[in-house]
Amino acid sequence: MLDYTNLTGLKKIVTDLERIQTHDVRNVRYIKEDELDGVINLLQAIINTKEFNKKIR
């Protein structure tokens, strides 16, 4: 099972959502297409924050 609390897991989620957004994946049950941009942006911000915090340490 993928750990979505670490950077690798979060990046995997973003990749999966981008695949949904570009219609590479058609079987989407849990998210509406018009919500994808906001979700991807939010996850990317979390990733950037985690990477920034990691560099500071």
C-alpha cells in the first residue's frame, strides 16, 4: 500500500490525478473533473512545503 503521507506518495497522487485530467484514465469514481485543478494545486503546494521543510532541516 502506498503511503500518502510521504513525498513519494503525494507525487504519485498528483501523477494519477494528472492522468485523469488528460483523459489517460477514464474510470473515475471519487472526483469530479472540474475539481481536479484545485486538488492538484493543493497537493503540489503540500509537496513543495514538505520539500522546503526537508531542505531547511
